[in-house]
Amino acid sequence: MGQQQLNVCVVGAGYVGLTTGVCLAYLGHQVTCIDKDREKIDMLLAGRAPIYEPGLEDLLRLANARLKFTTSPEACRHADVIILAVGTPPTPNGNADLSFMEAAAAEVAAQLTGERFQVIVNKSTVPVGTAQRVNLIITTAIASRGGSANFAVASNPEFLREGVAIHDTLYPDRIVIGSASNEAINMLRVMYAPILEQTFAAPKVCPRPERFDLPALVTTDVTSAEMIKYAANAFLAMKISFINEIGGLCEKVGADVTEVARGIGLDKRIGPRFLQAGLGWGGSCFGKDTAALIRTAQEYGYDMPIVSATVSVNRRQRLRAIDKLQETLKVVRGRTIGLLGLAFKPDTDDLRDAPALDIIRVLLEMGARVKVYDPVALENFKIQYPNLAVEPCKNASELSQDCDAVIIVTEWEEFRHLPLAELAEKMTGAKVLIDGRNIIDRQDAEKAGLRYVGFGR
Ligand SMILES: NC(=O)C1=CN([C@@H]2O[C@H](COP(=O)(O)OP(=O)(O)OC[C@H]3O[C@@H](n4cnc5c(N)ncnc54)[C@H](O)[C@@H]3O)[C@@H](O)[C@H]2O)C=CC1
Ligand SMILES: O=C(O)[C@H]1O[C@H](OP(=O)(O)OP(=O)(O)OC[C@H]2O[C@@H](n3ccc(=O)[nH]c3=O)[C@H](O)[C@@H]2O)[C@H](O)[C@@H](O)[C@@H]1O
């Protein structure tokens, strides 16, 4: 490929670490993915991906010759670049829990020999100051064993979305690298060269988009890089909360929020993406990262009313599904309600902070009978939430049997093509279809005999 091949270790083989590792191997680097979870590593050694991410297993196969999987951090000893991609879950007060990050940094530090220059990259989403903290952990560990330090830390936040993670990794809008070390920045520039210059042959599982500009490389200081990640997620979450707030008013005045979103999104200053109104955002990051941003601001005695409102509008939005049930069914207790979709978004099996979970809990508290179906996340759901007394179904048709109302919670592609007449036939009472993602045509639903309720229209 004419590119310089680096030896890369990725610590943490989750949604981000595994995708990054597999893509970097596909691009020509020698990659070792390290995870402390034996089960994950065993699956990967057997050629299977421990998460549902379209295209990932195919790419795993394609890059197999340059990929290694292990539970031992020892491979870091010979790495040019060590990428930290461990989880940073929220603590109860909103702070990011950095214990995995700190433990990983210490494990890596134990492997650094000082014989070659090595770059330690923070890819996890971490509050400002974390790169410095990682630097301190490693420096202290090396000093305490009398070793010599020959490394630099860089912040390289990740912007991929689950479900399209490979696309976002191979064809990003930009790559952000924050570091005080030019040597580190140059090393990462080499690592990302195939992406920055798009010199690789696009894999069949993830073709290059027809219209695609070369990604921008943003090099900056570490603190700004750390802030860029939080600001990006807070802005995207705000965009969704904004359109949902507008949607609430659209319902009152008789406008259609999908038309409004189209009308404003064509203004290039606003842009059409992340303006889909509905049940609001979920997932492992928007909630966690807005909370961490507010928490950081609090530590400085600084108010962030826009970010706070983004969160509270989103909380209210999920419960709008319950309001709509009450408005249409009047009494919810004793009714049968079906949820189409459990994952926080389509094309993933991830249930972290999924709107479906809140809706299920409230419905059960209200005394409803709850049926659920998800094309991919059902198995995860059964394992992770064995105490939620819902009835799992095999498909939308089975789910609709005897339902007073069905709520579309996740915009899975197959829900865009629901057999509406069949659903109506099987449902009972008011036969309400609550379209939590605005993916069904009202007229089609009404023609099939359903009472259609959208969001913001
Ligand atoms: N999931 C997403 O779409 C995105 C996540 N992020 C950020 O990336 C980070 C990772 O997120 P995910 O990949 O979703 O997490 P994840 O929970 O899927 O994966 C983290 C992995 O790290 C492993 N791990 C923890 N400590 C370890 C250690 N000391 N040594 C080896 N392995 C260790 C865990 O076993 C787990 O497999 C988080 O900070 C998150 O905010 C950023 C962009 C996108
Ligand atoms: O830091 C992260 O973890 C990632 O968080 C989000 O990615 P992700 O959570 O995987 O998925 P999104 O596509 O952003 O969707 C998030 C939620 O917003 C909802 N959403 C999205 C778009 C929209 O217009 N309306 C809307 O309600 C989705 O249904 C989903 O629940 C960001 O988009 C990524 O850039 C970022 O890297």
C-alpha cells in the first residue's frame, strides 16, 4: 500500500476499541486488541464479533492476518501506538468514572521499556485533564521502578456512531488529535494516513460514499481535544432536543415537525441531519457525556443552561409516549401495549440508556401488560433485564396480537414496512399505533384501520 506500517495495541475491545482495531488492521497496520474480558477475546479468536455491528465480522475476516487478540497487556511493550478505548461510564453524580482508564494506564505503564518512542492515545471520552492524569500515572510508574520514559500522551476522541461504526471510522468528517508532542502527532498522522488520504481499497461491506471529501485533520492541544468531544455530543443531543421541543409546539398549532425539519434543514447553516423528532435520544454516550459536561462546569461554578435543558427536554420526550397512550386509551392499567424496538437505535444490540427501558418501567408500574420485540437486541434484553416482566415476541405480527396500542420505539428498517393491515386485524380496542420515530405514513396506517399518533405532527 506504500504506507508505513505501525505496530498498534488497542486496550479495550468494545464498540470503539474493536472497530478501531479491526479498521486499522484492514488499513495495513499490525494490531493487537487487548481486553480483560476472557469471553470476548475467546469469541474474537474464534472469528466472531462479541457485539452486533454491521460489517464488523466481515472486516475481521479480511484483516485477520494482521490482527491479534489477547487478555494480556504484554503486547504493549512493542507497540508504536497504544490506544486506550476502555469504558468511562457515569458515576451517580454525573462524573465520568475513570477507574477503567486509570487501571488501563497503569497496566500499560508496566510494559513501557523506554527503548522506543511510544504514543499513548486516549480514545475514550474523558473529561478535561484526563490526558494529564494518564501522563502522571505512567510517569510515576516508570519513575518508581527506576525506568526511563520515552512516551507521549495524545487525546484522539472518537466520533463513530453505533450501527455505522465502520463507515464512520473509514470515512470520518475529521480526525482530532490533541497533544503537546509533535512526535506523537506525527506518529498518529502516519497511523491515520490511509484514512486521511483515502488510499485504501474500500471494502465491499462498506463502500466509499459517492460524494466524500477527504477528512480534515485537526491538531490541537489536549484540553481542547477533550472538550471537542463533549461539545460535539452536547451539540448533537441539543439539536435533537431542539427539534423535539419544536415538535411539541407543532402538535399544538397543527404543524408537521417533519415538514418543519425539512424546511429548516435545507439552510446550510442548520443542516438536515439529527433533526428527526420522536422519542428522543438514548445510548451510552449522549446522556453520559451531557451529564459529565454539566458536572465539569459545576466544578468551576459555571452554569450550562442549554445543556441542562437538552437533558430535561429529552427526559420529558420519552414520557410523551405515555401521555399519548393516556390521551388515546384514557385508562392504561390492564391494557396490552406492544413495544417495537428495544435497542437505543437501529442496527445495534446496545440497550444502554434505551428509551424503551424507561417506557417499559412506567407501563409496568401503571399496571399494563407489556409485549416486546426487537430484531437483534431481544437476547441482550433477556440477559440484562430478567426482572422486567414483559412478554418477548418473535416478530411484529406476534407482538400485535391483542394489543390495544403498539409503540414504535426504534426505527429499525423492518418497522418501516410493517404489515399494517395484519397488525390492525390482530390488535384490539382502539388499535392505536404510536409512531415514536415518525416512520409510518399516517394515511397508510389509517387506511389499514389503525389510529395513528405521531410525534410533533
Ligand atoms: N459506543 C460508542 O458509540 C462510542 C463510545 N465512545 C467512548 O469510547 C469509550 C469506550 O466505549 P465503548 O466501546 O462503547 O465501551 P465498551 O464497554 O463497549 O468497551 C470497553 C471495553 O474495555 C474493556 N476493558 C476495561 N478495562 C480494561 C483493561 N484495563 N484492560 C483491557 N480491557 C479493558 C472492557 O472489558 C470492554 O470490553 C467510552 O469512553 C465511550 O464514551 C466514543 C465514541 C463512540
Ligand atoms: O460518543 C458517542 O458514543 C457517539 O454518540 C453518538 O452516536 P450513537 O449514540 O452511537 O448514535 P446516534 O446515531 O448519534 O443516535 C443517538 C440517539 O439519538 C437518536 N436520534 C438521532 C438522530 C435524530 O435525528 N434523532 C434522534 O432521536 C437515536 O435514535 C439514538 O437514540 C454520536 O452521533 C457519535 O458521533 C458519538 O461518537
